[in-house]
Amino acid sequence: MPSTVAIRSIKWSFLLCILWILLRIWRRVAQRRIENVLPLYSSIIVKRKVNGKITDRPITGVSNGTAHNISAVGKSCEQKQQKGQKNTKNFLGKKNINKTGERVVKEIIVNDGLELASATPFLGFSLVDNIRKGTLLVDGLFQYGPAYNVGVRIDDELVEVNGIVVKGIEHARELVRTYCVPGTTIPFVFRRSGGEPFAVKLGVMTAERRFSGTEFYYDPTRHDILESKREKNECWSWRNLR
């Protein structure tokens, strides 16, 4: 007859085996529940990264304010994207999966999406509207700002924003509100006096201090403003797109 100690040992071994099996089953069920969440949140993150870096598709509802010193160039939000890529890799790669995994992904979407979408875009230049000729000319330019750094100069005519021909100052404002989100790169077309149109890619920035320290923040107080020497008269309508 087996001893009492041996019987107890067999019982404990059996219980531990049962617990191990139950733990394995629980882990598989929990993992499947997390995987079921991934397509929803991962698609949003990828879409955010695409919108934030390479896509030309419009992003509506971009600004809560009036828009907007048409200003300029191209630094993408690499810092936030690197952060997003790191968290996304851990989540999608099934590493460090825990109870906070879903919460982390949601925070990435909110911080990298809604906050940027609500920021006032800064392109680094202002326009003057020649009412008689129906043209918009660069009349003010922040030195070493986004537009300045890609070669835009005083008196250049704004022709297109994101492939759409600009039809006036209000239309220009609408295009900026629709397409220009800080951290994105948007194609613009200008025409120099007596020359052919030329295309540039403006990296949209913001002058809002809450984004200070990011790669797409521009501090206008630390840079000079270049302005045209033309005299403003009745045929010119000064509009500063800020």
C-alpha cells in the first residue's frame, strides 16, 4: 500500500497539472480576445501614420481656429511616429501584451491624431491678394521658416495646394484647413514672376507652444520676417493667413 505522503504527492501533482492546463487555456482565450481587437486599432494607427507622412488624401476637420498664416517646410513628426511605431510593434508583435495594451493603442490614436488635427497649421508665409489680376502673391515670409527653406520667395504667386488650383484667398484658406495638418508634407505650386510654375513640398508645422520641443514646432518670435516693399492700395487686399 502506498504511504500517505506518496498519496498526497500524487494529489498535488495532479492538481498542479490541472492548474497548468487551465492557465494555458486562459492564455489562449485572452490572446484571441486581444487579436480580435488588433484589426480595428492597428488599422487606425497605420492610417494615422500614412496620413501623417505620405498620403495626399484630404483630412477633414483639421482646425478649430481660423487658419492660417500660410507657412512652411517639411519636417515630419518623426518623434511621435517613432513613439507610435515602437508601441505598435510591441502590440502587433504580441510582445508585452498585458491589460494596458488596448489602452496604449488608444492613447497613440488620440495624441497623434486628434491633437495634431486640432493644431493651427503654420506654413511660414503670408499672402497679398491682387484683386485686379486675380493672383495671390507672397508678401511676407518668415526667414528660415518652412516656405523659405524650400525656396519660396517674396512675390512668388501661389498657384496650387495639394494639386488643386487656388481660386482666391478664401479658397486658399479652405485648402489649408482641409489638407494642412502639422507633421504632414503637402505639395504646393508657385510661379515666380516671368517664370514657369515650380513645385515644392511644404512640411506643415505649427506655432502653438503646446507642441514646443517637437520637430514640427516653429517659434516665430525667434526669426525675422521678410516683407515686400510694395505699397498697398485699393487694388491690393492684405490677407495674412495665420
